[in-house]
Amino acid sequence: MKLQTIALFSLVTVAIGGIGWVFVYPILSGERKMEKRRDSVARAEPIARTGRAQKSRREQVEESLRDLEIRQKKDKRPPLAARITQAGLTWSKRKFFLVCAALGIVAFVLVLGAGFGILAALGFGFAAAFGAPFWLLSYLKKRRENRFLRMFPDAVDVITRGIKAGLPLLDSLRVIANEAEEPLRGEFRAIVDTQAIGMPLGEACAKLYEHMPLPEANFFGIVISIQQKSGGNLSETLGNLSRVLRDRKKMKAKIQAMSMEAKASAVIIAALPIAVMTLVYITSPTYIELLWTHPIGQIMMLGCATWMFMGVMVMKKMINFDF
């Protein structure tokens, strides 16, 4: 009976955590606001027209920005196939759901075989099938984006030097596609391959944002698309973009360093109740066993788990700095 009660509470906690991660976390973590700010990058602002030549060029820039905004305007949460691609996986949706089903069945059989009961087995199976795979997908996507951001400013510098040396833009992109590391190499190879089948180079570069939904990738697509339509000094523009990317990288590192104290405090506060409960159980097990043997104690445990989860999400939002 005790084991079933513990398993039931563990099941509730895992299920709440999985559902919160999939549905509530994008709202509390600020990802929705960040995506709104990212979409506003391509929004054209009204520009005063002072001359025929300037009017023509500025109209081309405004038209390019409007096209990019329309093309990138989509649902806030991308479809599953796009999320799998953004995570760097080559799976189809069918294979992903098969993996989810396999994880759920394995978890169900293991928990049921351990003697925790059918309800606990169903709960753990549900969490393994619908919680763990989507969490892993988000983790792989974030890790791939961080690796891309670490190498992207150097790639822009290589393209700038190639253009200054007299190489065409496409040849400079091929250098990155052949010599860079993943995921940068794969993304630029996709640009080169897309251009080779007939798509304009500006549109091919703009599609980088679909595979790598980052403001930096959006900046690069906008710069190339506008230059292909309206002309201009591309090497100077890419040089300015490289400086902006490096400044953003420095700012992000500075923010992470300044927020480490708050993150450490959040971890300590979140782990303190569990640590105290474990120590009390080691020293006086009969004193604390009432929490999972008595009905009132079970209700208290459920309430504590819920409030702790909400507190962790609030602290995570407080220390999550997006820019």
C-alpha cells in the first residue's frame, strides 16, 4: 500500500511536470514574447521619401521587408515536423510517434513488473510517451541553436573576407558549406543546394530562419535578401552584421554571468524541502511517514508538489533574460 501511494504521488508529480513543460513552459519562460520580438524584426517602418532615386531604393527595401514578414509569419508554435528538423533529427513524424509509443510501453511494463500497480504503470507510461520525448526534442533544439550561435559570427567574417577578396557571394557560402562544422555546415549546404535548383539566393538565405529560428539567422536572411534586390556594399553590410552578432554574443555571456547567483539561489531554494525531507526520513522515519500513509498527509504532499512546481516555474521566469 505504501509503495502504491508513493508511486501515485510520483506519477502525479511527473504528469504535472510533463504537461507543464509541454504546454505551460513556453508561456512562463518568455518564449512567446521572444518570438513576438523576433517576428517584429522584419517589420518595415515608414520612411520619409525625399527624392526619386532614394524613393525607389527605399521602396525596394520596404517591399523586401514586407515579403520577409509575410513569409515568416506563421503559428507561434511550429508544427512537429519543423521542430524535429530544428532539433537536427532526420526522423519522420511516424518514426517519432513510434519512438514515443515504444518508450511508453517500456515504462508501463517496467513499472507494472516492479509491482507498483496498474494506475502507477499507466501514469509512468503516459509521462514517458508524451513528456520525455518532447522535452528531449526541446533540449536538442536548444543545444543545436547554441552551437550555431557560437560559430555563426566567424562564418559571417569568412563570407565578408571572401567578398572583399573578389569571390562571388555564392562561392563564399560554399566555403562555409564545405569547411565549417555542424550544424553550420548543414544549414549553409541547404542554402547552396536550394539556390542550385533555381531559388533566388536571397530567398534561400531567408529560409535559414525556418530551420534555425534565431534572430541572428533572421538578420542574415534580411541582409542578403535586401542586397539581392536593391544592391549596395555587401561586404560593409556583412561586416556591420558581424559586429552586431559579436556584441549580442558578449551581452548574452554577460547576462548569464550576472544571473548565475540568482540561478544558484533558485536551485538551493527548490532543493531545500527535498533535502530536509530526506534527512528527517533518515533520522526519524516514523515521524515523517505520516505524510504518505495518512490521507491528510497525502493531500499535503500533493499540494506541496503543486506549489513547488509553480514556484520553480516562477523563479525560472524571473531569471530568464531574453533580449
